[in-house]
Amino acid sequence: MTRDELVACQSRRLCDLVQRVYHSVPFYRDKMQRLGITPEDIRSIEDLTILPFTTKTDLRDNYPFGLFGVPLDQIVRLHASSGTTGRPTVVGYTRRDIGIWSEVIARSLASAGATSKDLIQVAYGYGLFTGGLGLHYGAEKLGATVIPISGGNSKRQVHIMRDFGTTVLACTPSYALHLAEAISEEHIDRTALKLRVGVFGAEPWTDGMRREIEQRLGLAAIDIYGLSEVMGPGVACECCARCGLHIQEDHFLPEIVNSETLKSQDITRRGELVFTTLTKEGLPLLRYRTRDLTTLDVSSCPCGRSTVRMAKCLARSDDMLIIRGVNVFPSQIESVIMNLAGVAPHYLIEVSREHNLDVLSLLVEVDERLFADTVGHLESWTISVRKELESALGVSIRVRLVEPKTIERSEGKAKRVIDRRNMQ
Amino acid sequence: MRVHQLSVFLENRSGRLTEVTEALGLAGINITAQCVADSSDYGVLRMVVSDPGRAETLLKARGLSVTLTDVVCLETPNVPGSLHRALALLSTAGVSVDYMYAFAAGDKAFVLVRTGDIERTISVLIAGKQKLLGDHELGMNYGVRVASSEK
């Protein structure tokens, strides 16, 4: 497809999308009416900027199914990701959506160098998280042999890798390094493994990490990108030329906007990535703000694909943390502490990396209101905070009590999070 | 018959204990009994000092988290079986012991105990003819606060 043909296709799909959401999603109809626009005002992708934005808050406010574009009985799959203050972000898929999702994953796997002859070990979590099932359906569509092993139990993972002869590994980059460690702990000869390609995503990872993964696993480590609101993994993926991730722009129309002004800006300058889901039916979205920061590149790629490429995402425009592939908002942590302690102690969230896995720690100052004379009391308080947080966040956390005044105070906005992982 | 014991929250890093002992020493406050209950990241330092009110104020001024707890001080002969006699009284009366720390020298032994019910502890031990020492008997100067902060 030439660029012109693609633009024409996107324009047709955009007009179609706007008609659909105007008539079947009250949220969008209200928004557009308040802006004084009708579907007829959208004639091509040039008119995209007339349309309103959509944010994670909108999804949360319409929990669970308020933004769906079809009746629930047409939804064949639901997924959810953790949201702030206990409300997950729910996404829904029609049969056609699942087909498109499988297609974009299959394309992603192909661009990473995978074929139907490969054995793909899907070590992303299966369940409400989109990673596992997303890669699974796409790998099946590609015709490869799928090992739906999900995450965890590294010992078993590496034994299966050796015994089954896995050629493609799909998991988070930090889990890949964890598996590398398991391989040496199990005394498995790395050169005896048949690993050739790795498709890693769900969290930011640097080129330094890429080199380490490739060196320790002996495979080509490819970056895959996605978010469940837009579809799941597979929205974009690197090709073997490794000069950016090709966006499946016939389905996901990308934009770069300034996070503060929300105005469209020069795509070669870093800004917030926004997507419009041109073909989705279950949860169609107009100009969804991802909060991920990146640049776009329309120059030609050595691989021959003409789709626009985005740079690797390493930063966000909000305070969301990604811990072992799970989204964590510092505000969730604050609300749990407040609920449990009845007070707002001084606390600090620390993210570090140990043995290649992200570690989330919460440091809480023990002041007059929290201090109890028996260690038993302090321990049980610590344990209840930890349990509540783990339940609310969906990721394990260490809780450490520290002396008063040891956490730095600041004028104005308190610096609540210290991320010691070297991301940049 | 109560003893006002100080508890201080300390992180498990070097210099924390000596910060406390230095502060008390400089202020002319004597330590009668001391014990550290440890867990991996922190410890609770418990002390019976000559002036708990002043000690509490000055340690708080140093930014430490301090609380006062009522405990009982039992004086018992330094012979086998004497501690057991006292503890058996509490056990029979259904009083639970939270923690205790003790030391014997010469012909006497001193035991500091925190229980779930201080009033009942005092009445049970006195009824059982046990000897209890309060702030006054331990030579402590206590006049600043009336009630301790029980959690």
C-alpha cells in the first residue's frame, strides 16, 4: 500500500468510526454535541483534531461497560488492567476485534522474524491481562506451535524451553532476564537451547537491557508495544532493522500531541502518543491519550514496510509506574495507607531492580500515631498494609518501617516516588 | 506499683542505639534497665530510666518516636523456682505476658513484665505475696505525665 492509499483507507475508516460512536456511545455523542460537531464534519484524517480526546479517567468513570460500542452479547471477550483506587480499566472485544488483534500480533511476530515453523513460548500472564491471550491468538494465527505456559515457575519454564525446543520467547524483558538466571541455575547449556527470537514488551526497557538479554539468551530481542485500551500488545512492533516500532496504522491511527496544551505537534519532537482505533467495535476510542512519550518517523524502512515507526517508549507524562509489567499508580498506594492507618504518615515509594526483577518497596515513617510498644503490633500493621496493597495493586510490595524525619521533606509537591531502575 | 517504661522505635542501622544513650547520658539521666526487641529492619528499645518524663521530651526533640508504657517490676529471690512461682500466679489467673526482661545479681532478681492487663497483674502478684517495685522504689523521678499511651 502506498502512503496515499493508506491515508485514504484511514480516512474512510475514521469517518465510519465517528458515525458508529456518535450513534452507539452516549459518552461520545454528548461530547461531540457539546463541541458542536457532527459526524458529517469529519471528512478525512485531516479533521481528526476537531474530535475530543479520551483518557483513562473516562474509562474509569464509565466502568465497567459504559464506553462499549456494541451490546454486551456481541462482546466475546473481556480483559481488565489494574486502575487507580481499586477500579480496573475494562476492555471488551467482538469476534471481529479478536480477529484484528490476532492479525496485528501475527504481523508483529512476522516482523520479528517468526514463522509458522516456530515454537512460541508465551510466558506473558494469561488471564485478565492482555499479554498472554494476545500473543497466544496471534501466534496461532501465524500457524506457529504455541506453548501457553503463562508466567511464573521459572524452573519449569527453562526445562520446557530445553525439552520442547522453544525457538521464540514472548514475555516481559525483566522476566526474560529472570529466565536467563534460571537457565544457569538449572545448569542448562545455553548453546543447547534453540532460542532464536524474543518478543518483549509490557514495560519500558533500554537498549542496554536489550544487549544483556541478547547476550544471555542468545536470541534477537525485539520490542513490542501495546496497551489494552487500544487493543493489547501488537499495536506496534519492531522489525529486524530495529529502527523503531512499526505501528499497525491501518487499525490504530497515531498522533503526537503536547501533554500540556494538547495541541498536535511536530511528530519528530517527543510528545504524547495518542491513538484512534479505526476498526475496533467493542471498545472504539477517539484520540485516546496513552501518556507514553515518543516520536514518529515516516521515512522508509529497510525492511520494506511502509507503516510509520515510533521510537522506543521510555518515559510517561503521568506518574504511573510499571512494575514487572503491571501498572501501578502512586495514588493507589496513598489511598490504601490512608484507609488503614486513618492517618497520612510520611511515606516513600521506592522502585529498584534485584536479580533483574522490579522490586516495589514502601517506606513508612513510624511517628507517634503509628508507634506501638510491641513488635507484634508493628509487625501486624506492616503485614496488613502489605496485604491490602498487594490486593489493590496486583503486584507484591515490601513494607519497611523507618524512623521519623528520615524521609526527605520538600516544599510544594512531595516527591513520593524514587525510581532507582536505570531507565534512561 | 507501676513502672513507667520508655519505648523507642529505632531502625536497624549503626549509631541508632548510641544516639539514645549519648542523649540520656548528657542529660544526666540514668538507665536502670534496658532491652532491645529486634525484627529484621527495626527494633523497639525499651528502657526504665531515672526520669522518664524528661527522657521522653528530649528524645522526641531529637525526632525519635517514643511512647510510654506501664510495666510491672517484680523483685524476687535469686534462687531456682522463684521466677516460676510468680509466673504461675499470672498463668493461673489467665493474665497474658506480652514480654519480659530480667536480671539477677547477688541474692535478688528483678523482672520487668508487660502484660495484657496491668491492674490484674498487680492485684494477682500482690495477693500472691510477690514483691513489686514501682517508680518510687526504683529511684525514678516521675511527675510529668499521668497516663501512658497504651495502644
